[in-house]
Amino acid sequence: MVARDPDEEHRTATTLELFFDLCFVVAVAQAAAGLHHALSARHVADGVVDYLLVFFAIWWAWMNFTWFASAYDTDDVAYRLTTLVQIAGALVFAAGVPSALDHRDFAVITAGYVLMRLALVTQWLRAARSDPPHRRSALRFALGVTLVQIGWVLRLALPPGWGLVGFGVLVVAELAVPVWAERSARTTWHREHIAERYGLFTIIVLGETVLSATLAVEAAAALDVAWATLATTAVGGMLTVFAMWWLYFAKDAASVLTSLRAGFVWGYGHYFVFGSAAAVGAGLAVSVDAVGVAAEHLTSRAASTSFTVPVAVFLLAVWALQWRPHHLTGWHNVLAPVTAVAVLAATFTPEPVLVTGILLSALVAAGVVLAQDPLTQASSRA
């Protein structure tokens, strides 16, 4: 298992990586569905906290595999089998998401998560044996990940009041392992490949959002509901998701990954991109519920907030990670934050989903116009 060339031309995602993503989206869908049900039942605080906890585990396991594969994807039999074990862990994890969100029973998702992570440890040990220049870094990864997995198992024995504290400590430990390991010798990840992998997962998460919204509209359509309101919600949701895709891919992400530090900021920051994108689907489903399926349990303000807040978070995350590093100047650089504020204000309008869709469409249109402006292009190249 020799490190791949970080300057390799025409490096693209493999079919195994795409299969890995497809299986992971099952866990994303389960987390989003759990958030949807919690918000519809007006268990907002517990639902949001549990969603953030579960989504961290999904995102972190996916991200660690992605960066490892960018540096060491040898596509041999051992690599394929180990990756399939990680996929099996993802499916076990997904099976445990409902219990974690409904009853805070984290036993099954911990088993799936630890299975994924320990399978990756074996990959790091292979890399340590076969790649002497990066041996120390690989061994640090293997040791750090193993120790944290022991911590996750021990966390199951903590009293209920300490579970959240233990989770926070272990999250910090997980985030610290790559920082510590990369100090020894930087792994040879491929920036174009990383950018493509993150883009593909963004598309998959947005696809889950479309599916969530479709199922919600289907359920509402079967009832005697206000069709005009349902239609505006559906149109607004469609415009929002289309615009989210456009805005994410409006700038070249690979050009941002110029250093190890930039890679950490960009890679870690995508927790907010992926998490908010999946939450938009849950919020849109809640908005549809408010039209008829669960209208008696929801206030219009609560339903609106469940949609506009994740959209605003997505906008700010994409602006910080994808737009701002391109050195846009003046008022061009504040369009996304201003739109995010406007989206939050849309919470208080009669048609918040439709207004949000229109606002994001306007931002897309502004971006298209600015892309033709020679002054804007010059500032982006500076």
C-alpha cells in the first residue's frame, strides 16, 4: 500500500467510493427522518441535539475514509474487503439511528461506528508497513483512532447525565487525531479528488432532501389540504434545493485546498454544509406537515424556523468555505451573508418556503451576473 501521487492527473472517484457514499446516505436519511419527526412532535431541543450528535458520527466516519482513500486507494483485494467492512458498519450504524434518536439508546450505532473506525485502523497499519516515509503518521492515526474507539465503548457505561459530556470529550479527541498525526508527515491526499468527493456527497445529501420533501408532499396530497399553500411550499422547496446545488458548485473548491491548514478548515467545516443540507429536507417536510398532515400539532412559526434556519446555515457555510477564499471584494463578498439574514427574516412571512426559494434564486442570478464582470473575475484571481 504505497501512497498515491498527489499530482496525479485525471484522478476521479472510483465505483467503490460511490458505492460507499450510497450506503452512507442510508444513515443520513435515517438521521433526517428522526429530526423531522422530533420537530413535528415539537421536541425541538432534544431533536436538534440528538441529530447533531448522530450526524457528527456519520460525517466523521465518511470523511476519514475519504481522506484516507485519497492518499492510499490501492484498489487491491485487501483494500476492497476492508472498505466493504466499513460499509457494513455504516449499515449497522443506520439501523441504530432510530433507537438513538427516539430513546437515546446508542448501543447499536456505537457498534456500527466502532466497526467502521477499526476497519480503517487496519488500513492505516497496512500503510505504515508499506510506506516508510509516512510510517510515523500512519501509526499515529492507527493509535489515536483505536484509543478513541475504546472511549466510545466505555461511554456506553456512563450514567445518563454524563453521556453528553463524554460525547463532547470524545468529539474533541476525534478531531484532534488527524491534527496530531499529520504533524509527523503529511499524507499525500489529492486536492482535486477530495473536492470531487465532497461535491459528490453534497449531491447525495441534497438528493436525500428531495426524497424527504417528495414523501412529505405525497402524504399531504392524500389528505384534504389547502392545495394552494401546498403548491407554494413545494415550489419554494424545489427552488431552494436547486439553488443550494448551484451555489455550492459556483466556485472551484480544489483551488481552495492550497495547504494542510486550508484542508483542515475546509474539510472540518463541511460538517455544517452536510448537516444543514440534510436538515433542510427535514425542515421542508415539517413545513409540509404544517399544511395538513400534523397541522394541529405545529405552529406556522415553528415550521418556518425548521426550514429557514438550516438554509441560512448552509448559505453561511458555503460562503465561508467555497466563496470567501476566492477573495471577492466589496459588496460582492456580502451577498451570501445578507441573503442568509433575509432568509431568517422570511421566517415571519406568510410563505417562508417560497420566499426562501426566491431569495436563493436571486442570489444565484446575482452570482451569474457577477461571474461575467471583469473586475470580479480579476479580484477572484488576485
